[in-house]
Amino acid sequence: MLSTFISYIITIIMILVGVAFLTLLERKVLGYIQIRKGPNKVGIMGILQPFSDAIKLFTKEHTILEFYNFFPFFIAPIFGLMVALLFWFLFPSNFLLLDMKWGAIFFLCCSSFSVYTILGAGWASNSKYASLGAYRGVAQTISYEVSFALIILSVILMVSSFNFLSIMKFQNFSYFCLSFFPLFLAWFVSCLAETNRSPFDFSEGESELVSGFNIEYMSSGFALIFLAEYANILLMSIITSIMFFGATMIGLKTLLFSLAFIWIRGSFPRFRYDKLMMLAWKSYLPLALNFMFVSIGMKILFQILF
């Protein structure tokens, strides 16, 4: 029991350190995409920049707002980070001894919780821009969550298990990204929407909502919101690797997918809001439903042949 607790504490520390260096990687890559230097003053090649940013944010003064709802306003960022860290119980490892037999169900349940951070933060801020960002976040989640669940269900039907470890072992001879390539593309785009990343960062929408749901946040609240966001980016990269690329070289694959999140942010402008709705309901939902039946057919065929 003690060893399990210590392993979880070490995992959480490693996640937070990974998040710190992911922000550095993002700023460096975006700098080179935009033909400029990334942070390069604090430490060697700017390697200490994330830690100086953290110290700056957590030591800044917190201004007391006049019209906000006190408890929901402060609880929403903490809740968001807790949900982001809770996801990491899913990660198949010899050190994390929790048996996640129903890991895929746990993932779907927790992924639905993340929208409550946006909704709570936007509503509690008592600001028009924050409220609009919260409404967008809720509508966005409803749109892609259905196809998101059906994509996972297609993989589960092939493996006949909800355990991510079983999904990894099933791909020892062939990756799902080959047999389910259109489904993999739909999954990755849904991951961008799940993490509120460009080109689907409608709940933030700086150009029209002036940072949206987090407009009233500052200091530690702002830091916690973005810790949760980048922790979710790392998690979705790992889940993508597990579901579609098996268990080999999982660290390298996670890094490549995290880099893809950053590259897409630097390459594509924000979509129009109605285009995501049309993409989710008219394209991805029929695609995911069709592939679910394909999975059932392939599973029956394998059982007959083998």
C-alpha cells in the first residue's frame, strides 16, 4: 500500500515536470515556426524559463473581483487539475499497481468531467466573455463526445477488453492505425477538441472572447488551468499511442504526438464554431458508427477463421 502511494506521488511529480518542459517545447517550436527565437535568456537555452514562469505566477498578487462567485471561482481550477491527474491512474505500468480492468470506461467518465471546469470557471467569473466561453465549451463537448466514445468502442469490440494493457498487447503484430486509419484521424482531431487546442480553442477564443472562460483568472488560478490543459495534452498523446500504435517505444510516440499538437497550433487558424459542429455530427459520427459495425464484422470473421 505504501509503495503504491509513493509511486503515485512520484508519477504526479513527473507529470508536473513533464508539463513544465512541454510548455518550453511549445514556445521553442512556435518560435521557430514564426521565424523568431523562443525563450533563451533564463538558464542555458531558456531551459529554466518554465520554472521562472511558475514562480512568477504563483507569487503574483491575486486581485479580489467585485461580482464573482467566490467558492466556485476558486474551486474550478483545482477541480480541473484533479481530473487531469486522475486520468493518469489509467497508464499501464509496473509501478502503478491499481488494476484498471475497466480503464476505457473510467477514461470516458473522467473525460466528461473536464467540461465542468470550463463551465464552473465561466459561470463563476460573472463576466459576459467568460460565460460565452463556457457555453461554447459545453456545446463543443456535447458535439464530439458521442463520436469520441464510439471510436473507443470500435477498438474495444476488436480487443474484447476495457483494459488498456490488453489493447496494447493486442497490437503486438499489427497496429490499429493501419486497419483503422480513418478512425485514427478522427480520433486525433477529437483529441484536439478534447484538450481545447487550436484550431478548436473556441472556449478561449482570444480574438473574439478576449481569452474566454479564463479571462478573470490570474496568478495561481491561471497557472492551475494551464497545468491541467498541458497535462491533458500529454495524457491524450499517451492514450493515442496505446490505442493505435501499441506498446513499443511509447515514450517516443508520446513525444511525437505532443509535438503534433504544437505544430498544428502553429500551422492552422481557428475554425469557425459551426464548422466543428458540422464536422462532429455530419462526418465523424457516421464514420464512427460505420467503423463500429466493421469492428464487429472483423471480430466475427477472426473467430470463425482462428
